Amino acid sequence: MNGQMQPLSEPLFAASASRRRAMRALSGVGFSALVLLGSSRRAAAHEADEVALEAIDALSQTLASGDVSGLDAVYASEVLVQPRHRLFATGAEVPPGLEGLKAALEDIRGIASDVAITVEDVIAEEDKAAGRFAFQASLAVSGQPLAGSGLFYLVIADDRVTELWMYPDPASVMAVMGFPGMATPIAASEAAGRAVLVAGGSYLDIGPAELAAVLPGKTFPLINVHVPYEGEIEGTDLFIPFDRIEQQRDELTGDLGARIVLYCRTGRMSAVAAETLVKLGYADVWNLAGGMVEWERAGFQLVYADR
């Protein structure tokens, strides 16, 4: 791409054009400038552009301050947010509408700080706008700086956003794998770990990034099953030897559907404990693959207590 606008034979967002067709057209012309197409439609295009800028700015302001009033002013109460997402803290699917968008942003605030979203380019016509955004943040657990970019697409009615579509660039997704930006897409969330099939069901092997992402707002017990004691991950709730977890199950929740996260030094003992819990009927067991060794290798710290 040479950075110059390509000639257009028809409006990008003609009323009869599908979203897919519009996005294909977008990929062909790039985002080198604000485009207002058709002299008879310039006023409407300008309005859509303004709403788009306000909408993205409202996301950024909410992430920075927690104040949702900016969202109330620009998003419809029944706004459709795509792709669908799950909350990192709980794994629950984000509720629909504006309340779900607020919940997703609050989820992000719990696991990332200094999040800022900026609009780099935008094109608009009538009730639609699309463009490119960039974001910067810091992972709350490690302070690791994060940055990325992507595309957004908005549908607008009565000066309010009724549809919000946000897609990070594939390169950005790879660069910030494990970053909880914008909450996790459902498909990606379910694929973030590796399901390990065992007798009675399965448990999920996760990596250090996935565990770090959910620790700040965790609602599950984090259990160190390594023996002898060789350190721990901060936030650990219980210490149960891997070969005693069935005998000491009274220390666990009786809710077989509740999440339980296990780890050990290398992942071998915790895998045995995870399989035991699955056989006992627990349906949401996570195991830190590679254990504390991989945790430290990923740049995270262990803490040590006198035991």
C-alpha cells in the first residue's frame, strides 16, 4: 500500500451493501484519511464519524477511570457487541447489551492498567463507521507493557451506537497472546488451554499467561499440590499434597461445577491431582502446565514462606 487513496467506483457503505462486502471494500482502500463519500451524504457521514470517535473515546475513558457515564451517552442500551466474549475473572459469558459492555470493561480494569485506546483512521457514511484503532496497556500482574491495533465497525441510530464490532490485527493477537484486552472472545477462551481427557471427563492445561490474567479477580481456589514445599504463587489459597487430595477433599468446595486451579513445581504432580478431582466429579479443573518452572520462565515471581 502506498498510502494514497484508491479510486472508488461506488460508495463503500451503500445502503444495500452487506457488512461483509463493506469490510472487503475497506481492506482494499486502507485507512489513510477520513473519507466522506458522496456530496449529498457529507453531513450524515460527518455525524457518523463524530459518533464513532466519541464511542471509542468513551471506551478508553471508562478503562482509564471506571466512569461509565460516557458509555451511557453514546451506546444504546441494547447495543450488540461482537465477537461474543467471556469474562476473564469468572469465565462467564458477557451479558448482552450496554450492561454487558460495562462488565467487560470492568473485567479488563481488574487485570490491566493504563489502558488507552486511540482512533488512527475512520471512514463513515450515513449510519455506519469503520476504522483502525490502537491500544496500549500494562499487565497488572507483571507490569509488562502491551500494545496492539485492530479494526472497528459501528452501526449508529439516533446518535447512539447500536452495534460494536472490534477485531484486533492477527499480528497484534499473536504479540499479546494472553493479554485480557477487550475480554476474551468465547472461541479463543475455550481454546486458551488444552483439554486433557481422563477417566470421567477432562481437565484444562493452561499456561502462565492464562493464570496471570485471571488471578487479580479470581473467584476460585488456587491450590499448591507440590511436596515438599518449594515456593508458591502469590495468591495461593490451599496447600494439599497431590496424593492426598482425595482424602482432604473436605477442604474443597462441595460444588462440583466450581472452578479449581492446581499447580506444582513442574506440572506432573498437579496433573495427577487434576485427574483425581475429575474422577471425583469436578467438572472445571485447571492445571498449570509446566508448573512453577514455567511460571518463572514466563517472567513471573514466586514467593516463599517458612513452612
